Amino acid sequence: MTNTGKTIVSGDLGVNAGSEVTGFPPGVVNNGTIHLTDTLSGLAKQDLGAAYDNAASRAPTMTGIDVLDGRTLTPGVYSGGKQSLTGILTLKGGPNDVFIFQSTETLITESGSRVSLTGGASECNVFWQVAKSATLNSGSTFVGTVMALASVSAKTGAIVSGRLLARNGAVTLESNVITRPSSCATSRTATPATPVPGRAKFTG
């Protein structure tokens, strides 16, 4: 877990297994704790594995969803390869509706891109299962829980309402604002309907 610049994380941050979080300070953790291979991070690592597998196993509502720009999607499971966002993706649903995105490759958002929620849809119920790495480029505005098998990188100024979780690689931050909405569950229990991940290398 590494950070450059004045990143603000609202929520927990940590690693398991590992013993180093760098860049805090100048980064700041508000209303949370930095966990270094402790009991909680160990449980969170287990939860992330279970949630990742849960999301990956879901039958897709739609396949071939590689380009996310300009779409308005209702609750469901959306599968693609190299998923990319350069414009606006709108997710329309109620507060209990679930959106799951499955990527067999990478997830990349470009500068100025945005994920927008309408109809009362909640950041807590948006999940991104990424088989390789996720990159949120400078100036992108993103929502939901990213669960990457490899690494997660948030470039300068990217804003996230949700969580960034990496199973096997690093989480790299650069002057970001990352907020876990207060309404999101912190329990390590996952129901059959909704994956609720913990954190292995995590922010938010």
C-alpha cells in the first residue's frame, strides 16, 4: 500500500499479509484505522476472497460489456473483457438494487469519466470484480467496491465513493479522496444476494 500526496481516506486502510503502508502522512485517514497484518485485516482478506468469488460466479445479465460510456444500466450482472470508461456511466435503481460488473481483463477509467447513480441507487451495492488490475485515471469520479485480483491504482485527483481492494497486488494512491459511505455495511458476513467484501489491501 503506497500513497503520494495529500490523499484523504475516510474509513479503514491496511494490508494482509504485509507490514508496510507508506505515504501516511502526508495522506490522512479519517474515521478509520490503519491495519498491518492484524486479526481484522486477516478476516477482511478472507471476506475479500469470498466476495470476489461470489461476484465472479454470478450468471451475467448481459455479456460483451467492454465500453461503459453513455450507458444507462438497471440492476444486474454485466460481464466484459477489458472494460473502459471515458465518459459517463449511469446506474439506475433503488437503494437495495445490486450492480455487479465482471471483467476478465482490466478496468480502466479515463480523465473526466464519471459513474452516476440515479433513482436512489447506492454506492454500497455496486461491485467491480476485476480479474487483473484496475486503474482509475486522473480526475475520474468513481463509485462502488473495486475487487481486483492483481492491483488497484488511483491516479492524481481520482475521487472514489466506495472501496479499493486488491487480493494479490498493491493499492497505489496519488492525492485522492476516498470515502466509504456511512450507510455501507461493515459486517464480514456476505448474504447470497449481495457480496459484502472485507479488505486484503484496502482503502475505504
